[in-house]
Amino acid sequence: GTGSAAAVPINADFDIAYVTPVTLGTPPQTLQLDFDSGSSDLWVFSSHLPTSQIRGQQIYAPNKSSTAKLLDGHSWSITYGDGSGSRGNVYTDNVTVGGLTVGSQAIECAQQVSSSFTTEDHIDGLVGLGFSTLNTVSPKSQLTFFDNAKSNLDSPVFTADLKYKQAGTYDFGFIDEAKYTGEITYVPVNSDPGYWTFPSSGYAVGSGNFTASSISGIADTGTSLVYLPTAIVTAYYRQVQGATNSRSYGGYVFPCASTLPTFTFGVGAARFTIPAAYLNYAPVTPGSATCFGGLQSSSGVGINIWGDVALKAAFVVFNGGNPPTIGWAAK
Ligand SMILES: Cc1c(C=O)c(-c2nnc3c4c(C[n+]5cc6c(C)n(C)c(C)c6c(Cl)n5)n(C)c(C)c4cnn23)c(C)n1C
């Protein structure tokens, strides 16, 4: 089988995150979930949450689904790179994404979410698309939607075609030739850390020379920005008038009117250029003349992250075959 569903920006002005409609249970309950290749829990706002923690989100009520089953004695708790987090109990139920159904998928029902989830009313939960070794359900960890679906997929892949300020798509089980140009460059994935970790072959700032350099990083659809080694990031912002690394804003900022260079990264022999517009993430506060960069340093993060700012400059194939690989193509 296959599936195909839209990845819709949650904000009209800035690409903060993307959500995809997912139906759960019987009769179907549809939630807008953030597909995250950087984690491996499928969790939702649920009827088990205190109402004080719900502000407009859709919720999944397992007691209203005739196919929901409590996974007795199991719980989960997760924290993300931005410090947000959630925890709760676990049910299994039918989950459908873009026409692709998994029966008895572990649905982690939130009993507590951190404040940033409560305030972001466009996100009703996450669908982890990382490796199932990262799943936090205890005492028995659970499989991701992709791992559960894999045996029924025409091909053990999912693809991300994220777009700048417009809806893109996540496809499951097939590679849509109409979504990319030229060839797909595949490189090996090290799944040991549980992420889609792959080697990049180097970078260039604007029209400058390409610097060959092997950079290990993760392809993370759930992270907005790109986090790379400080040497690369300082080389980039040296080309931006008035750029400073702001302690108060927690990263590189610059006058919104600045002209930004493009940023090119290599995957094998292929080169992908992130347009300057993608690298002006957003004003630091609404209406400010100071803007926050889409490229930030990974020194405080611990790993290099190719988030949405990079992913939307390409068509990306997450190949869950044995061994796993990742493919990048222009579009
Ligand atoms: C090491 C790391 C990250 C690794 O992942 C990371 C990050 N970057 N975007 C996100 C996340 C998102 C996407 N996301 C980003 C947002 C930003 C930058 N802002 C201002 C808002 C309001 C956001 C929302 Cl609602 N959502 N979501 C939904 C979750 C659970 C995230 C967790 N971390 N995260 C940061 C900021 N850092 C330092």
C-alpha cells in the first residue's frame, strides 16, 4: 500500500512547523499532527489531559473509539530539544495517514503537556518517524507508524517534500518522480543514535567556494531551523551586515532589512542551495526590525541538525530498508 498527505505550515507568516491530518479510531477522530523524523513517539492531546492544558487543540478520546484498547500498565514521557515535553498513558487503535492504515498502532495519550504545547494550538500532537529504538513507552517500547506500516508498503520508504510558506507532502511507500528533478543522491544512514544520521560533504556561503568537509548530522522534519558547527555558522554571518550572536535572543540575529547570502550544502557529489529567504526565519518579536537566523550554531545542541529550513530546499527520501539510507534530490 501507499499513503500521501499534506504537510501544512502552522503559521501563515513563518515556517515554524508543519502539521498533517491523521485519523484515529472508530468512528474516525481527525487530529493535526507534527510529523517528526527526530523522535519516535506518536502522542496526542487527549481526553486524559486537564482542560487547563488544552487551548483549542483537537483531542483524541479513546473511550469514544470502539477499536481502542488500553495498553495496560504502560506509560511514556518525552522531552524535546527545545525543552518542551509531555507524558501519559498508552492505547492501541487504528491510525490512518493519507489513505494508509495501521491497525493497533500505539497511540500515546497525553496526561500532561508543557506550556509551549498548550500555547501552540495548531499542533495536536506528534508522529515520530525516527527509529523505534528511541520510543519512550515503558515497560515495552512501541513501534512507530512507519515501522508498523513498512511490511504493507509497496516500498519501505517515506518522503518529505516540505515547502516555503506553502503546503508540501509526506508520501509513504513510493517515490513520486513528479516531485523532484535530476537524480536522487543516496548516502548511508547511521541509525544507532535512533535518528536519520547522515554525512554531508561540505558547504558554501553565497557564491563563495565550496568547502569540502564531512559533517555528520540528522535529517529532522520536527526542527524548524538548521544547527551546524560554529565555524560554518560564523563564516555565514560574517557575510551579513549587522549580524550578532545574541545571548538574549539565544542565537544569531540581524537587521531584517539585511541582504542574506544563500547557503549551499553537499550530499555526496550533489549540492543543495538554501535560498536567502529561507534563512531569514522571523522577527525576534512580532514587528521587530531584528530578525532571527534560520542557520544557528549546534555548539549548545550536541548534534548537527538539518531541520525544515534545509529540508524544504530539497526532496528527501527516508529509506527504511536494510540498511537504511537517505536520498536527497533537487526540486
Ligand atoms: C536542539 C533544538 C531543537 C531540536 O529539535 C529545537 C527545536 N526546533 N523546533 C522544535 C520543535 C517544534 C517545532 N516548533 C518550533 C517553534 C519555534 C522555533 N517557535 C518560536 C515556535 C512557537 C515553535 C513551535 Cl510551536 N514548534 N516542535 C513542535 C517541537 C516539539 C520542537 C522541539 N524542539 N524544536 C530547538 C529550538 N533546539 C535548540
